[in-house]
Amino acid sequence: MVRSQPFDVAIIGGGIAGLSVALRLPEHMRVVVFTKGQFGESNTRYAQGGLAVALGADDSPALHFQDTIAAGAGLCDEAAVRILVEQAPEAVRWLIQLGVQFDRANPGSEGHATPDGLLLGREGAHSRWRVLHAGGDATGAEIERALMAALRARSSITLYEKTFVERLLLRDGRCIGVEALDCEGQRFTLQARATVLANGGAGGLWLHTSNPAGATADGTALAWQAGAAVTDLEFMQFHPTVLVAHNETHLISEAVRGEGAYLRNHAGERFMPRYSAQAELAPRDVVARAILSEMQAEQTDHQYLDLRHLPAEKMHARFPTISALCRQHGLDLAKDLLPIEPAAHYCMGGVLVDTAGRTTVPALYAVGEVACTGVHGANRLASNSLLEGLVYGVRIADELAAGWNGTARAALTHTATLITYDDALEADSIPFACVDEQTLRCTRQELRQLMWRSVSLSRDQEGLLTAQQQARALRAQLAHAHVEDEAQPRLVETLNMLLVAELVIAAALERRESRGSHWRQDYQGTNVDLAGHRFVFLSPHAARCAQKEVAVHA
Ligand SMILES: Cc1cc2nc3c(=O)[nH]c(=O)nc-3n(C[C@H](O)[C@H](O)[C@H](O)COP(=O)(O)OP(=O)(O)OC[C@H]3O[C@@H](n4cnc5c(N)ncnc54)[C@H](O)[C@@H]3O)c2cc1C
């Protein structure tokens, strides 16, 4: 069923990226926003530490640029990073105008602040205090609250919540809208002149993750099925400090280490100075691997975060959300050693876009965690992802508002290796079967276990090949499955996870070196020839178009 007249812009996602696009578009444009869960439920909502921007008196976009490039381990796209850091101050001012209330210094109070009184936090691999935060450690919740309030006040924006986008519509190779399932399981289509993927991340593919349940890589799967190129999927960031308690995992922000917390092993040793001169504030990949190495040496499944030497009252006030979370698990943030482990956190790769947010499919854009602009390289600098969603969201909206050329698409550059990945399953391996929610749950659990076992902090060819076979076999079991109407979104979500897992594994197999968050046990060195070099994956049909494109741009 086709619903309503065509929209100007369809946006899939209600986190910082999608909402920035929606709110920045002029009011005369007809805009629709989809979220698969309730509005406000997104990775954005759970962001703790904050949003990086060079606003301090001793800071500059040039320093922010340097830190981002250094953390990215030789893979950042410098032009994209320059745009990120230089356009950040203005984009943040716009965010504040929309109603986001970042924490401010009280007159005469201690702490680092901008000249106009915004408090600044410090996080790993940042050379300056530059992280704006809200509600102490509830930055994402405040951003989501303010943007949702602004959105609801706009009558030109149609909101579809609990509506699952399952497919992109194409005509003559160009994206013309979406097919979606509403909360009653009714399928409908909507046409739009431009479609923006802002679906967020992929943490849900791993057994241990900081992400909420909805991070199932839908956007990457939608783009891939529409023939868009994807890249850098081998780079999944594992956050060093996720609290492990009662079989639950909860992020403990890097800002806690920014305030001076230590990491300790079971012998009580503060071990990070042995691994890096930056100690606890080294880039995330370095800290996460150091924790893994201590866990392996001690044969334990966690290490400890220690705030006991820091002023208790100040810590509870600075981190109210984390403090409450610890209390729920019988821990006192300031008095107890907190058991932590690394867990899947942020996907640096995704749908390949240029600096205008265009994918390789005309009229299809991508922004936020689902997109790969190249700003994060092989390892994201803390608090740069909310910023990326904001800055690049604004850029996409400004391009669309300026009367865009609907045929433009991202060009593939000659610094990439193009790889055609054939995801077709052998027809006789696919059973027709009715499956229920329980089967889908089991499949997802199996996938998450195998990704954790073989595709996490340490990888090798043998494990990756086995994982690839297993992921493919799981996808074959569901490819022709039938479910009840209301379970249809869960089935598509599960298939999306399986497909993207295969692409992640293919990318991890291809990069035969260790760089940033991608650590190959069988290729432990960094290959200088692969600095700045991307592996770009295309489906067989898209590959044929890309060859022509490369001939033009190389
Ligand atoms: C616990 C935690 C703490 C973090 N802390 C920080 C931090 O301090 N600073 C920082 O910079 N970053 C932080 N991050 C990362 C950051 O929060 C995310 O990268 C960022 O919020 C992603 O924003 P987004 O708009 O791209 O996607 P999201 O905020 O994840 O939004 C995705 C949206 O897409 C919708 N969607 C997805 N698939 C479909 C579909 N098929 N159909 C319809 N709708 C769909 C979802 O419903 C949702 O609305 C943190 C992440 C986590 C999990």
C-alpha cells in the first residue's frame, strides 16, 4: 500500500544524526522520520561522556584535528576530519539554540570551562579538556530530550514510531523511498525525493556490548541490499570499561578515567603505565587490548576500575547515572573496585559516504554511526561520534535545502581496493520453514557468541573463516523462513545482523595487518603500505557500476 503524497526527505532514525537532519531542513520541506522503537530510544540516549568540541581558551580545531588523527591510527580521512573539527563550534551553538542544556560552571566553582561558562570534561587521547556534557553523565538523554521536543513542535515533520523500515525502494538505480512495517505488522511504502539512513550502530552483533538492543546494523544491511558500497567494517571499537554485574553490561564512561580513575588487575597493580605513556588515557584500542592481555595473563574474565583515591562526593555528583547504576548492583562507585571488561561499542565503518553524506546510490544519504565518512579511521576518539552525527547531519540538510542534484553520488577513490562480495546463498541450502520468536532469539544468541569468540579484540584467519561459515549457515536457515506478522520485523532484523556479520568478517579477513581496533593475532604488525588504504565492499551488481565510476575518478 502506498501511503500519502511523496515526501521531500525520508529519514530513518531518531538519534542525534537523524534528528539533526530533520530539524535543520527548512519548514517548507515535507519530511518524515522513522524509528523502529519508541521515539527517543536510540544509542544517542545512552551517551554518557559527552560531545567533543574545541571551545576551551587553550584549545583549537587544529589541536582537535591532531588528536583525532592520532587516535585514528593512520586511517582517518583528513578532509573529513577537518570539516568535523572546524564546523563543530557553529553546529554546537545551533544545538544549544535548539534547547540542549549542557552543564555550566557555577560562579566561583572549580573545574575546566569555556570562556562563556560551559563545563569541559577530559577523555582518553584528548590533549585538552574539550568534552561538553549534560546532567553530569547523562549527555545523550539531554540531547535526545531537547531534539525530540523541538521536533514535536514542527508540524512539517511526520513521525512514524515503532515502524520498521525493511527495504529501500529503487527505480533505475536511484533510491525513491522506503518500504516499512507499522506496529500492527502492516506493510506500506512511502516515496521521497531523498532518503537518509541514520539507523545507528551494530553493537548488538556481539555477545558483550554497551549498546541497547536496537543496535542491529539495519542501515548497513538496507544500503548493501540497495547496492551501496560499505567500508571499514573490520573496525569495531571495543570500549575498555563496561561494568560486568549480574550478567548485565553497562558502560562506564571514559570521562571517569578522565577524572583520574585507575585500572587495576587482580594483584592490585595499576597496570596501564606498563602499556602506554598515556596510561589510562591512552586511545581506546590500546586500553582495551591491555585489559585483555591482563585478563589472559591472570585467566580472569574482568579487571577493575578504581576511583577510591578520588573525592567521593565529587565523583557521585559528576557521575550520577553511573553512581546509581553501581548502587543497583550493590557497588559504591567511590568505595568499591568496579569489575569491568571491554565490550563492543562503536562501529567506525559503515555505508561509504563523501563529505556531503552521499552514498554510492543516487538520492540515498547516510549519517551518524551507520555511515563511514572516514573521520574515525581505525579507532574513534572519545566523544567524536555525537559530534559527527551533528556536523554531518547539518551538512546533509544544508545540501538538500539548497536544491540538490538527485543524481549525485559518492565517488570511489583510487586509494581503496574494491572487493566484490557475493552474498548469494546456494538455493538448495535454504529450507522453507515456519519459525517462531524463540528460534529467532536462539539464532541471534548463536551469532553473538560466535562474533564474540572469533571476531572481537583478537582475530586470526582460522577463527574468522569458521565464523564466516557459521554466520552464513545461520542466514541460510532463515532466508526463506515464515513468521507471524508481528514477528516480521524481528526476522528481518535477525537477517540484517547475519548479513552484516558476514560483511564484517569478510572485511576482517581482508585486512592482513593490525591497526587500531582491528587486531590480527596472525598479522601483529601494522603494514605501512596500508596506511590510509580502505577496503570497499560491493555486491556483484553494484561492483559493475563502480568499475565505471572508478574509471572516471581514479
Ligand atoms: C552507552 C553508550 C555511551 C556512549 N557515549 C558516548 C559519548 O559520551 N559521546 C559520544 O560521542 N558517543 C557516545 N556513544 C556513541 C553514540 O552515542 C552513538 O554513536 C550515536 O549516538 C549514534 O547516533 P545515531 O543518530 O547515528 O544513531 P542512534 O542514536 O543509535 O539512532 C538510531 C535510530 O535509528 C532507528 N532505526 C534503526 N533501524 C531502523 C529501522 N530498520 N527502521 C526504523 N528505524 C530504525 C532507531 O530506532 C533509532 O531511532 C555512546 C554509545 C553508547 C551505546
